[in-house]
Amino acid sequence: MALDRLIEKIAQMQNPTVAGLDPKLDYVPEYIKRKCFEKYGETLKGAAKALLKFNKELIDALCDVVPAVKPQAAYYEMYGYDGMKTLYKTQEYARSKGMYVITDGKRNDIGTTMEAYANAHLGKVKVGSTEYEPFLGDALTVNGYLGSDGIKPLLNVCKENDKGIFVLAKTSNPSSGELQDKKIDGVPIYEIMGKMSEEWGKELMGVYGYSGAGIVAGATYPEQIKRLRELLPHTFFLIPGYGAQGASAADIAAAFDKNGLGGIVNSSRGIMCAYQKQRCDEREFAAAARQEAVRMREEIMNAVGTISL
Amino acid sequence: MALDRLIEKIAQMQNPTVAGLDPKLDYVPEYIKRKCFEKYGETLKGAAKALLKFNKELIDALCDVVPAVKPQAAYYEMYGYDGMKTLYKTQEYARSKGMYVITDGKRNDIGTTMEAYANAHLGKVKVGSTEYEPFLGDALTVNGYLGSDGIKPLLNVCKENDKGIFVLAKTSNPSSGELQDKKIDGVPIYEIMGKMSEEWGKELMGVYGYSGAGIVAGATYPEQIKRLRELLPHTFFLIPGYGAQGASAADIAAAFDKNGLGGIVNSSRGIMCAYQKQRCDEREFAAAARQEAVRMREEIMNAVGTISL
């Protein structure tokens, strides 16, 4: 009912990083696209099959180095329902390889509608007398703009299914401050959202001191990360913005506690497109991704220190 | 590039209402479920097919009375990729019957990821040399918590494809005030979000005085609707909360200008479940929905007055 399974995997692998699976078709090697287009045509289905093949090879190469993957829902939705099938199959494959799956959907709504999202991504849905898992996330990113009515339905589903959430607090983008940095009685909104998450998390406390209600805190704002860590002792951080968005390993160090716990750092393009950056043969894309993941682990672990439970 | 197509349909039908298609399986008549389960089993696919049949009959019954439908993405995602196929097929059928389609997805992200959502729901996606429409919304609800980086990618897609958005400002739920009513220098956040939308809308101005960047403003907060209408002369309102959530026609009157334009009022359960409330034969569900839609039109039009372009 918390992020304990994620924390255990991080400690076991001594690697607090997650590989973002945001597969734009441009990132997929030509030989994979060619094969899928030959079989399914230049169609949404053909594109979706190419993404799945790309993802599976990445998962094979990363699963003994990186504890988690974070598929970004937008890049699957953009290929329609075939794309959503690839999201499911990617999650299924990552799970079969022992990886923790964080679905980056930033979903938000209220009441029974939010419950529908919660069951879709973290829970089970009953049809007649049979229960199904529509999608296979272990955690889901969510947007708390609608208040507690939008988050509470998730907490029950997390409890029942041993799942977690990450609430957007301080996002990594340049304009995140337009709303998130505005102050209410001297307190910026991202802190208010963080405190609400710490509060929601009380219902989902885990055994390692962190709850199942984490937050998203961008590596591009190290001062804010530091402040949030001080304020939110039981809140785990999902940290985007490392690498391609410009943040360094030093920028994220403040997210971690004295045991090296407290956060997980995402890299998407850095890992997926390593073969392009390294200018190696496109057939070596998975090996290049693994090499970059190993390099990233070293860099992050130098900043974090040993992770102990 | 604005909401003009929607406004024209509203004026033509003299009906500023939208039928929410949030089809929980409990709402679907037994005879439809039985038929689909016999053919596809008690599976996610069987459920998704039942929802599609339900939606199509509702659309047939409503399309000459109600100008628009609003499928809520959560209720399709909860049946997995089969559910997402039903979302697409529902949109396709509504479009074929001349209805305007507002996809209620409350999507949000930044930069190229938001662009992926925009193309998925409002735009086109290229595979090889062919362009596809992954989903078929005319407008999409979005969440602006991430600031302009999360909205600007939508504006371009709206311009190119004659589509619109509705940004969450003041949502209809009881806890919406937890964040949205908090004040920054004396101004509540829902007003700030509204003003940002009015600003974003400048790039999408239409011929009837309203832009393509509308807002969501809950009927359950009539004072706030009044204030927002005063502040945001070019912003069209999508108004949830009528009926099942407790708001009356009088509560929404302030959203409309002297020409009867300015908003569209949603009813979901009220229309979909009319046959349950009226306790009529479940095979009459579509006729009952139509009857309720006609009643709602009368009630709303009494409060709004004649609509003229």
C-alpha cells in the first residue's frame, strides 16, 4: 500500500533511477519501423507495434540495471487505441521482467470519475463476475488541482492493490512557476500541494518511512527540492528534468535522506536516444541505452551515496 | 480555430447543453450487456462493446436535439485498450451524426509531451507519409497547473485543425476550493486561471466574440460563475454540475451574455440514466434520455432566453 516495493528494488539495485519510455516514432531505429510497416502498413497499428518492439528491447537491456520504467501515456495515446494496447503490453512486459511500472498519465478528475481512472491504471475492474486489470501501473502520476475529491478515490485503490501515486508539486518546465510559485499567505503553491500530499500519504505509510503518496519535483529547481525535502519527511520524490532538460546529479542530491532514500530520478531521451547521441549503429540502440543507464547510475550514486534500508 | 462550430450548432438547435457520455457498465441496460457478453464473454472487450452500443443508441436519440456530446475518457480507459477503441468509435459515430465532440480528458503535460496529447485528441499524427486522427475530439478539457508550457502546444494544434480547449478554472466538486479558492494578492486561483485562459484565447479568437480557449466553471458555484463572466468577456464556459450534482438552471444564467451565448451546460447521469429514474422499461432508455434532454433544454432556455448569433 505504499512505495515500499519500489524502494526495495532501488536498494537492491543500488540505483534510484527510472527509465522513461516516451517513444516518439523518430526515436525508433529504422530497421524496426521498416519491419513493422511491412507487416502492418504505415498505420497507427504499424507505429504502435514498432514502439512495442523498441520498448521490449530496451526493457531486456535495462531490467537488471534499472529498477523501474515510466511510460508516458501521451506517447501511446497519440497512436490511438493501438497505441494504448502498446502501453498495456509494455507494462505487462516490464512487469514480467520484475520492473516497477510508473505510469505517467497526470490523470485528474473527481469522485467516481477519478475512481474510474484509479481502477483503470492501478486497480481492477469487474465485468460480470470476473476482475481485470485494464492497465498495469504500480504507480500513477496525478494532478491535484481539483483538491481532495480528486485524490481520495486513489488512496483506497492504492491501499487495496498495494499501489502508489505521485502528485504534481513543482514540475520541471520553465513556466511551472506561473502558478506553482505564486504565494498564498507567503507560502508557494507547490509547497501547499506538497503538504497536501504529505497529509494524503498518512493513509498509505510504508515501512521505510515513506508513504504511497509521492510528489513530482523537478530536478531543474534544486532550491525548491531542498525546501520540499525539509518540509515533507515522509514524501517520496519522482524527479524529472535530469539530463536532456539540463539538471545535474548535484542538483538532485538534496532530495535524498541520510540513507540514500527519498527519490527516484527519471531519464527518458537520455536513455532511449543514447544510440543517436553516441552515433553508433542503430541496431546497437539497446546496448547504448544500457551503457547510458549504467553511466547515469554511477553519476547519481556519487551524489547520493550508498542506499540502505 | 475557435469554438465557432459549437456556437453555431448551439444557436441552430437553440440548445446550450451537452450530453455527457460517462457510461458506467451499471448504466447500460441488461439486454445490451447480455447480448455483448454472449458474443465476447464477460471480458473488457465485451464491456467495451456494450458501452458502444449504449452510446450509439443515445446518440441516435439525441442528435437532433442536443448539439454536442462529452465522452469522459476515464470511463473508457477503465476498460483498457478495448475501452479506448469504444471512445474512438463513439466519437466517430457522434461526428457522423453531426454532433460536436468534447473529449473530457483533463490532459496536462509540457512541451513535446503536451503536443503529443494535442495531436492525439485534436490533431493529426503522421506515420510514414500518411496522416491519421488517433481520436476524434473537436475540443478537449485540459488542466493548466503546469502553466503556459502545458497550454501553448495546444493552441497551435487548435489553430491548424479548427479545434478548441476548455481549461479547468473552478470545478464543480465540493473540495474544489482547497486550492482554487485560495487567494494570491487578493485574487483567487480560479480567477487567475480564468485570466490566463482569456489571455491564451487571444490567439484563437472566433467570429462570435468567443475564443477557442474556454474554461470549465462548475454550476454548483453560481457566484463564481457570475464573477468569471464579468472578468472574461471572450471566454466560453463548459458548465458541469447541473442536475445530479445539485445545480439548477437559475444557477447557470449568469454564464450567458445578452445574446444567450457564453456557455454550454453538461448533463451526464441525468440523461444517460433517465430510464432508471423514470422507471420505464430498459429498452426505452434512449427515448427516456431524449425526453430528459428536451426537458432540460426547456428549463435551460427559460433561464437563458433566445440565442442569437
